[in-house]
Amino acid sequence: MTDQEPQLADAAGLRARIDTDKPHSARFWNYFVGGKDHYEVDREIGDQIKEIFPGLVDVALTSRRFLGRAVRHLAGERGIRQFLDIGTGLPTADNTHEVAQCVAPDARIVYVDNDPLVLAHARALLTSTPEGRTAYIDADLYEPAAILEAAAHTLDLSRPVALMILNTLGHVAEYDRARQLVGDLMSRLPSGSYLVISDSTATSEGMIAASEAYNASGAVPYHVRGVEEIAGFFEGLDLVEPGIVQVTRWRPDSPGSVVDAYGGVGRKP
């Protein structure tokens, strides 16, 4: 079943919030993973970046597969039945609720994003098995208390939750602020909860050049970080093997390529 639907009826209001003159990360990423929810401005910068650094397409695709493996592991081997997915992005194949509920039909998932186009497509995220639940919150990463207050309508925050923040923290320019936001969220979740993070990393000249080109496009800037900074988000948590690694090498189904994206899963003691 689904919880309270977001305010999707105000189509005119949503259209007014969508800026088609500047690229947007959710639409840009959707273009890279083969989706259909993007505009010419997103495709233009996408094609420009493909010429600068074709490997970013692999980052987008393999990061999505990392999400699936992490969710399957948590739902299947760790018994997690609640997922809070912040920075959801546009619906594609194998969304968090689809993966989790395939393993555990009673899983509950709350999606969080502040992109009006994601909100416009939120009904695609509000499907669920009869045993489980899904919900969508139109909110910002900078509002951890508000996010958790709204999520509590669907999730039991006295029980373990998997907090998922994939390819989102780069929008927070200051690293210390990004760590604080992650820490605030995890501090409000109980022992036995998990943190799942993946992000593009400044591990090649090509990725750094692609990031600079994207940031010069007028889009909201995205800051790629070093691997040690990605690891810093997991301070105080027990890392699930194999630790902080390239997303292609986190419990892979088959040998993976080398990509400029790292991720990991950590458990709150």
C-alpha cells in the first residue's frame, strides 16, 4: 500500500518550479542511465561531458547497480525492512522499493527529493506490495529533522532503518557540512541501522574535468571528493565488507570495470 500521496494535483505549480533553461542533476543523470525524463539543456551538457569524459556514463550505470546490490544485501542478509532514500532522483528500473520488496514484500520505503520533476513523477515511486508501504516526501537534505518527522508516518524509527544517500552529497559544497548532515540523520536512527553512500570521486583527471564542465553549465554545482572523504561519512560505523571501494567492486555479481565512484555500507553499533 502507499501512504499519503504528495501534492501531485497542482500541475501548474509544478511546471512553474521546473527550470528548463539550466541543467539539473536528476535529469542529467536520468539521461545517462537511458531514461526519458530530461530536456534539451540536460542532453546538451550530457553530450558535452561524454566527449570530455565518456567514463561518467559508466559511473551512472554502475552506481545504480550498486544501489540494487546494497538493498538486496540489507533486505536479504541483514533483515532490514525499512529504507529511507534521500536524493531519490527520477524513477528508472529497479528503484529501491522494487528491489527491497522483491526480497521482502513487507519492506517499507520512504523516498525524499526536492526536485519538482521528481515530484511530478512520484506516483511511479508510490507503488507497493500489499504487505509493504511506500511514501514520498518533498523535502531537502538540509532539513534532517523535518525529513525524519515526515518519514515517521511510514517508518517505525525505533527499529533499524537503512539510510541511503546515493550520488547526492556532492551538492553540499562544504565537506564538514555534508558530514554534519549525515551525522544528524544517523544520530536519530537506532542501533542496527545502516548507512549506504555512493558518490563520484576525484580519482581521475577526466572526472575532475567533467565536474568542472558540469558546474560551469549553470546547474547547481556538484563537488567530487576524494576517497578518504567518502570514507569519512562512515566514521563511527562498522563497515560491511569489503568496505569503501569502487561501486563496481562492492559485492559484485560479476567482475566490474574501474570507475570514478566509490561507495560503502556501514552499520550503526
